[in-house]
Amino acid sequence: MSENMKEQILSTGKILISDIAQAIKNEIQPLDEKSQQRLNQITELDQTKVDQKAIELNELGKAKPARFQLKDIVLPATTENEIREALIKVKFHELIYHFWGFNEIDPSGKGCVLNFYGPPGTGKSRGAEALAGELGLPFLKVDLAELESKFMGETAKNLCAVFKEAQENHALLFFDEADTVLGKRLSSVTQGVDAEINMTRSTMLIEMDNFTGVLVFASNFPENYDSAFRRRISHHIHYQLPDLEARIRLWDMHLVPNIPLQCESREQLLKDLAEKSESFSGGYILQAMRLALPMAVDPIEPEKSQLTEEHLLKSIELVKRGMREVGSDVQERLSDTREMFGIKKNSDEELTNSQEIVVHSELIESKNTNAEGMN
């Protein structure tokens, strides 16, 4: 085919396409005023949703000033002591690893990794923020369940972005519900989602090794962690349910000064409430207060409202009823999970011992691996 013929066919094709487009345009009727308004409203709504999603994604991984320090939270003495011991390691990390040269033995210990584990409502999230406040660091909290649902297919990439944000802002990086990403890697990959899970967990391992800041995980189910992650965590801190003394302090903190409290002795009231709320976490005590305060309101003469011991005791019983009837107690759910994974323990003390055995065994395994590498 000659060049002239090719140019002629091309020119004819362009004219034909132009004619077809013009014919279609002539057939389209303009929208009436109401239809145009509806179209504009739909367009604006879609844009608003897009903008809102962009704002949510931006807020999800943004460092903020820490609002608390350790003095602002109530913990059992054993838990607080463990946190303060970990705090020493964080504060003197440079001394231990660089001036003393321990980085030659532990090259992966560039940063400091802590794990807070225990029942829900025991203050793990607030404890992580208080740790950031104690160190004078910004606080960057990431909810992994939310992260995975919003970034389906791109979780690994966004994990990298979160670590980069924390590194650049020298922020304490906190992952809540960490067992969702620190679990065991799948050996049999049959679906795309399985490959996504493995890629996310592999990315987390790489980022943990390269991160030079303070990294904190929190979980209600630490027994689900993969051993590769456990080896990289320097401190496993057990957030226990508050003891009697801690519950007294928690009730005292929640009964703020402006509440019109009617009682003969505040000290005796706090002791009675603490005894009645045995096995309550701080979250359950907060729930009891949310129930008790509306009971105290006098709807006819609000200025005469008074919160009594009767209101508080009734709210405690309502919380207990909810724990029994709405769902099994936290400890029972944890026990069911342990049994599912073949970990059968009869008491919290035995659970603590099992956790310590796991941690120590991982440390021994890590030392043996290092020794083999040196040989």
C-alpha cells in the first residue's frame, strides 16, 4: 500500500469519527434544571466522601503530642515497676549499645521494642502514651485492624509509610491489636489474601530491624505472636487487672471533685467500691461510672442531684450482669483462646509463668543462633 493511500484512509477515518461525534452530540438533550441540580448534588457528595476519606487516612498515621505521663495513670505496682525498668533501657539505649559496644552482639537492636499484654481495659494504650510523655516524644498510634481494612491490598506499603513518619518525627510508634500483624506466617498460601498477610508480616520484620526509635505493641492475645517477632521484643510487660490498692486509686480518680457525692467518709466509700469491684479493669470502673452518674440526676431539680453509694453499688452490679449475660468475662475468653492454641493453664499466675518461659526460651534460642553465627 502506497503512502498516499495510507494518508487518504487516515484522513477519511478522522472525518468519519468527527461526524459520528457530532451526530451523537446533536441527539443528546440538555438536562432540565432539577435534573442538573440533582447531578450537582451527587457530584458534591462524592467529592465530600473522597475528601473525608483523605482526612481519615492522614489522621490515621499522624504523630501528636503525648497527653500523659506515668504519674497520670493508675497501674498495679508490679506493672509500673516493669515499665520503669523498661524506661531505663530506653533512656540509656545509646550508652548500652554504642558506648558499651553491645550493638556488636545485637546488631538488630537499633531501637527499643516493648510489648504490653493483658486483658482489655487495663490501660495498655494509655500506658504507651504515658511512656511517650515520660520520654518527651510525640505519640503515633496505629490501629492495625483499621489500617488493614482501609488499605486492603496496600497494607505493607502503608506500614512502611507509618514507620517513616515515626522515624522522621522521632515519635514513639504504638501498634494496638498487634496480634493481627505479629501472628505466625502462613506456610500454605492458597489465596491472594494469604499472600497479603505474609507480605505484611515480612514487611513488619524488616521495618522493626531498621527502626531506631521506640516501638510499642499492645495485645490481648500475645500467645498468637510468631517467634520471630517475640525474639525482637526486648520487654514483655504484663498489664494485670488492678489490685485492691489500684482499684481504690481508680475509683478516687473517676469520682472527680465536682460530682455531688453524698457519703459519710470518702475513704471508706472508696474501699467499699474497690472491694465490690474485684476483677474489674479500669475500663469496667469507667463503665460503672457512666451508669451511676445518670442515676444521680434529679430531673425536676437538677441542682439538688446527689450521687450516693447506692447508685455506685447498683452500677457495679449492672456491669457484673453485663459481664455474665452479654458475653463471657475477659479471662474466660482468653482461656478459650489459650485452649484453642493448646495452652491450658488454671490460673493467672501460671499464665504469667508460661509467658516468661516463652520469652526466656526465645532469648536462649536467639543466643544460640548468635553463637552459631559467630562460630
